[in-house]
Amino acid sequence: MHFTTHHLTTPVYAHHIFVCTNQKSGVGDDVAKTFKKELKKQDLKKLLSGGKKRKNRVQTTGCLDVCKHCKKGNGAAVVFYPENIWYGDVHPKDVADIVAEHLGEGRPVQRLRLE
């Protein structure tokens, strides 16, 4: 069997946002839906990246294995690529701030960062 690997020289997305949906409360699904709504509401579904308009993609994922680092508020873990910025204990009420500050202004939201 032969596999071919492809190396991307430029990112496909401006930001690829992974939202953990492995909580018993189901908050991760709500967080992901809220991200999609906020990107549209704040007109940030696409951003200039590498000289081109590129889409911001929100994707749900299984366990990101950082629960022990999240605060005990039962929120979701979220990771932004390509920056490798991790957020913890994210609830739907936090998403507007993350979209405005992280995507709109290029500043991570410090109160939610996992370090």
C-alpha cells in the first residue's frame, strides 16, 4: 500500500477553531454553535491571511485531553490554530469576547487562556 502526503505551504483557513464536545453537560456543542453565530454577526467569517481572504472554520472535536487544566466551571476547551492558543472553561457567554478580541483585534482573551 502506498500513501501520498501533501504538505500545505499556506494555511487553508485563517483560523481553525476546535471546540471540545466531550463534556457531560453538552456545553461544547452550544459553544461551537455560538462561535458560528458570532463569526457571522461580527462579520468575521473570513479574514485576510497570507494576502488572501480565508475562512475561519469552527469544528467540534472529541476529547482534547485538557480537562484537568480547565477551571472547574464545566466549560469547553477551545484551541485556535495556527496560533496554538488554548482556552479553557469556555461557555457560550464568553464567545462574543473571544471573537471580538482574538479574531477582531488579534489579542487572545487572557482570562480564559490555558497556559
